[in-house]
Amino acid sequence: MLGASEDRSSLLIRNARVFTSDDARPWAGAVAVEGERISWVGDDADALEHLGAGSEAIDAHGAAVFPGFVDAHTHVRLGSNPGAVQLSGAATLGDLHGRLAAFAAGLPEDAWIEGEGWNYGAVPGGAPTADMLPVEVTGPRPAFLFSYDVHTVWLNREAMTRLGVTPRMNELPWGRPELDSETGEPTGWVHDFAVRGISEDGQRALAQHLRGFSPDATYARLLPSLDMAARFGITTVVEPQNGLDDLELFVRAREEGTLRSRLIAAIFCEPGTTAQRLDAIEDARRTYDDDRFRVSPIKLYIDDVIEPHTAAMLEPYANRPDVRGDTFWEPREFEAFLIELERRGFQSFTHATGDRGIRTVLDAVQRCREANGPGDRRHQIVHVECVHPDDLGRFSMLGAVACMQPRHCAPDIVAEWRENVGPERSRYAWPFRSLSEQGAVLAFSSDWNVAEMDPMWWLYTAVTRAAPDGTGAWNLEERVDLATAVRAATIGSAFANFAEHDRGSIVPGKYADLVVLSRDPFGMRDAREILETHVTHTIVGGRVVHRAEA
Ligand SMILES: [Zn+2]
């Protein structure tokens, strides 16, 4: 809710445990704001001298104040589809059927069943088929169901008919259908949605059939995500995967006042991207280039994900000795593309989960240095899940940023991951601490809607590597302390986005992007209390954009 006080240009937050993310002065007791910017940081005893006439004072009651969170990777545009059946948490095929049947019963017979969030572990063999979605469950309706990571889609027979998925067809504008190796029949499982489905062609093709992909529906699913960002203290959102068509959504959100956080939109490119398309992206970058909404990095995929054995590994998967995954780009072609991006002044933002995927990106960044000379490029490698120990030190050496999502390593989520990778390589699974100790910049993020958006989950998991109930902690060597985690979620993510000069820490002169918390996570005996902490005030550019109800 926005109240009258929102129009005041001056604010004082006092009686606080201010963690600044600024090494020169990590702690303070109060912060004053003039207009959009922080004007003073100091001791609580001196705070009232900085209370101007007519300025609002917020008493934090001894709770923490942090810099606003910079969520370096959050799919606010995908958000969650309010018209979809939620399948997350269903543990078996029977559970999935139960939810689908109950949802389908409320739909007309020709309506699509749109679903999201199913887990590979709930499907026999981790490989869904159309036959697993019989008419007894769906009726005559077509079903289009996203996996929890939004990388694959599961279709029933009616959906394959309507979407034109036919035998021996191995390309769709929005994905790659799996074919039965003997008959050439499509199985109902479609891979590579993440690389194709979010392209302009993919979105247009799906919008012809599914309501969830129309521009109005896409805008409708963006809004709850933007609200959540403000509520969770995320003052800068990095939307990692957009087509040029999607930018209108953010323009509309800004005009309608629903974009309360700052937003950076990465633009997706695939192998074969033409010079003309890069020209068009450069135009968009010139058009949208301010501190509220900026078009910036180029989103690429070097590999896929570990659970369905589609991340690129140096050695075969532990439980599939015949498979080691593949890269989407031929490494030479990837290098050449990165060199061209640098020449055009673009930063890359590359999804890489497997150790070979990660190494391929690092090698390409190294080739860029040889080709284009030294420079502050900050190429981001996103996810960084299974790292070869020889590559840990290369991040800092090459100036590459590790954009990571701590919640993805939680033991309640990674059962298939750990089975596929095996114990030996798991030692450097999500190696927060090793990377940090070897000088890499960590940029933390949520990967909403694959995982929870709330930064309390990132902080909790980074410091515990445990499940939400505190159990199952693994790879304890790779935990980080809370200060490191908060810095990764604020100044680290700001640095990753070339925004550290005016965001990411609480320093006079920077934007007043701040959060007031309900408690002080640094003073907790049990880390699980972090998950019970919430944001009471989110401040963006000196304005309170979210205030928790008392
Ligand atoms: Zn993602």
C-alpha cells in the first residue's frame, strides 16, 4: 500500500543494526536519506541530528537494515501462471494424476490443462510420456505441463495433436520433442524449452494455442512476481531471459506503476544469432538505458540441466556411463560469438551447470582476453553447479562472476542431482566457499519460479546447506558465513550488473535502496530463524515501496 508519506523526500531509519555490505564500514546504527540517495550513515546516538523537518523516521526496534537485495537471476516474467495447476510437491505419478484430475474436472472439455512445477523424481524413470497421462485423468482435454525447472514440457496425446507434434519431427519452434528410437513416434516429452520456448518464435507459436502465452496473460503473470519482489526487499530485479517482444511488458509495468523495483532485462540469443539481431538488441539497449529499466546482458545457454542428464560433463554421469551431455554451442562458435559480443560492448550471462559446460565458458572468456585485450567485462556464469576443482581459481583470474542460486543445492531438492553426479564430483557442488576464497565475485539470486524468490531462503541455504527443517546438510566445507552471503546478495549482484557505483551497499551518495527486516539475522542462535524473518520496509530510491502490515 502506498500512503501519503511516500511523497516525502527525506527519511531517517534509526535504532537499527545496519549491515552495510561496505567493507570500509560494515556496521552502523542509523541511515539518513535525502531524495533518492543516502545522505548519511552513522551511530544511532547521532541519528536525530539528521531528522529533517517533515521527514519520516522509521524505528527499526533493533532489527537489521540491509542494502536492498539485487536478485541477479529471477524469472519474474515467467512468474507463476494463475491459470495453471500447481504440480510441485507431488511425489508420485499417482499424486500427479490426483491433482490433474481434480483440476481437469473444473474445466470445459475443450480447454487446455496448463500445469507447472512437476518434479522429475515423481515420474517413473524421470522420463514422462504421453501414455502416463491417460484420458481417465485428463478427459479429452490437451495437457501442457512444465517441469519445475521450466526446461522441459510434458504433453498428452491431445496436446501433441493440437500442437502438431508428429512422428519423426525433431524440431519445434519452442522445443525438441523426444522420439522413440525405434518407431520415431514422439513420446510426449519435449526438451530444450528453456532455450527455444522463450525465444520470440517459440512464444508466438505457443500463444496461438495456449492462453498462458498471450501478451495479456504474460503481463498478468508478471504482476504478482513484481509485487513479490517489492515485498521481499528485492530492489533490483534481473530478468534473465527475454525476447525483444517482451520489453513492452516492462514498459507497461513502469507506466502503470506496477514496477516498483529497478529492472534489468537480459536478452536471449541462440546459436546462429545474426548480426542484424545483435543490431536490434543494440537499438533496444540504447532505448532502455536508465537506472529503473535497462536492457543489458546477453543470455546464452552452454548446456542444460543435470537432473535429466543434459548438462555437459567432463566425464560420464555416475549412473549413466554412456552419457555425458552436450553443449548447445560448438565451443569454437561460442568463443567467436563471445568475442563479437565484447566488441559490441555486451556482457554475457551464460547458463552453465555441468563441469564441461562451465569450463567451455571459462575457456571462451580466456580466448576473449587474447582476442580483445584486457578489460572489465564481468561475464557472468549462471548456476555454476558442478565445478571441476581446476576451474575454481579461473573465475577471479578471468574476471568472470559466479551467479548462483543457493536454494538449488538444498538437500530436499538435489536427490537426483547427487545420484547423477556421484559422490566424487559432489565435493565441488555449488562451491560457494571455494569460489569466494579463490577471489571470485559471487552474485546470489533466486531463480524464481524454479525456487523461492524470498532472499531469506538464499541466505539460509548458503549458510547451512540444509533443508528448511535444518536436516540433511551436506558439503559443509562449502557453507559461507552470513556476511559473505548478504554481500553476495547485494554488492556482489550489483557488481555483476555494473551497478556497484550506486547500488548494493549502504554508503552516502548511493541510491537509497534499502530493506528493514523484522529481526536481525546476525543475532540468531539457530539459522532456521532466518526463514521466519521478513521485510518490514522496502525502500527504492528513497521511497517506501512496500510496508508490512503491522
Ligand atoms: Zn533460471
